[in-house]
Amino acid sequence: MEQETLLKGYLNEGRREGVVLPATTGPLKTIVGFGEIRMRVARYQDEYASFSVVEMELGQGESVPRHTNTLNERTLICYGGEGVVKGGGKDTPFKQGGSLFVSRGAYVEIIQQGAEPLRFTTISLVPDAAAADDLFPLNLKGLVIGDGADAPGAQVLLEQEEEGFQYWQAAPSLGYITMKFEEEMPHDYYFSISSQTLDPGSQVRHHGHVKSTEVAVCTRGRGRAVIFDTELEYGLGDLLIFPPTVTHHFINDSGEPWTYTGIFTPRSVEDALRKTGVRKLPGMERPVDIPRNPQTERMLVEEYGFIIPGIS
């Protein structure tokens, strides 16, 4: 799938294809007073979800000025370098593997620090798919640059790579899932943020999602994403999108741990893990031979819209 076709919104044509877009690809656009962005997905829209994706790279001493968006929620995923986020009344480190949630009407400023460029991907979302015309960056509606007060109830949340509620995974998906902002975001929110870390030699079973779109950025290591029966390399900073019903799996054949971080919209696996998953607690050694819980599998299929060959 050519990126220019994706940027025109191919999903609106009713097709269902998964894509992996290599890092640092896509047209550049300069926004006066804001900076240079790289457009990754100008607008994704289906019956259940609408979002856009941009990428930014801040060199030494560069920053994104204090700003807000009154129409979009945003998830920012860092895959390189380090910096600081000023928002929510405090300064918080933002570095590789970190996840940042910025609600509508919340002001933030992002400043690069250190010797390496700060690289991050921003996913902008609206809760109603019919509001896709309001998505940044196709237009600048809702973008306010400069000083201002946060809207009532606005949130700026940031968790580092290993922060969040973690759950061990059973074979062959040896590793763990980290669910972000579980204590701050409602469990019935219209999207979720999480990461998955796969051990060397492990893989995620082939599966799909009836309604949910999966969007993820590789934040550490590399491996292969298999879409239907097509294998694609998936490495640092690469963006993948799996629309509803697109079956896929992941293979870590790199010899090193591999992590990808992103969103499900609508939410997908979180409630099932919360009910039946095996928590990974600080300092805890991996349990031996975690059984694959058939109750969880049935729950994933019947309640949370998973497509699992042989079970669905």
C-alpha cells in the first residue's frame, strides 16, 4: 500500500488492509508558530474510529511551544532521545518508550534535552467517527498556540516505559503487556493505550479484531509483523495500522526483547486481562508455564470481539 494512497484515506473506500509505514517517511508540513511535522496518516476513518498520525523530531535545544487542541485527544509515543513535557502543573521526563496522554483543552510544551534528537509519534483522536473533519493535521481547527489556562477537567498523563499495570503472557507470546493510565482513564473510555514486550524467539498467535483498530509504534528492538500471510519487517519508529478484521501476528526473531506501544480504538483486550490475567509485579520472577486460560480466550471472542482461528 503506497503511503500517498493511505494519506488520502483508503479506509473510507471500504477496503481492509494492514500497513507498516517505515519511520521518518511521509510528507513534511510546517505549521507557523508550532514547527515542522511529518504527516503519517492524514485521516483514518471507519464506523468505529477516527484518528490522524504525525511524527516529530526535535534536535538539540528545539521545542514544541506551549499549545493545546480543543477538539482532539492525543497519545504521544516516544521512540528515541529524551526531553521534558511541561503540562499538568509539572515537568515530567519524556524518553524512549514513554507514553503521554493529552486530553482536549490541556496545554503542553515539549522540550528536547540531551545529545540525541527527541523522536515521537502523535496519534490524534476524536470520540465520534463522524467528527473526522476536525482531526489535526488536515486542518488546524482546535489548535491554540501560546499561553492559556487548561480547560476544566483537562489531563496531561505521562508514564515511562515500564510504568503501568503489567500482565504476564502465556506461550507462545512469552513476555508481558503493560496497560497505561489504568488508574486515571475510565475503563469504558473510547480507546486504550498499552505496550507489548515479546521475549526473543516468542510470537503472538494469529488473531484479529472485529471492531477495534490497532495502531502501534515500535519503541524498542525489531521483529516481523505478519498481515494475513505477508511478512513485513517492523523496527524502531515504524508505524503499523491493523483495521478491523485484518488478521495478524508478530514474531520476535531478533535475539533481543522487542516492544511496540500504541492504542486500540475501541478498547479491546484490557477488560479480559483485568479479569483473568496474571499480574506482573515489581521484582517478580516470571511464573513457570503459565497456562493459556480457555476462559480468557472465550471472553476475548465473545465479549471483546477477538478473531482467533479455531475458536471464533
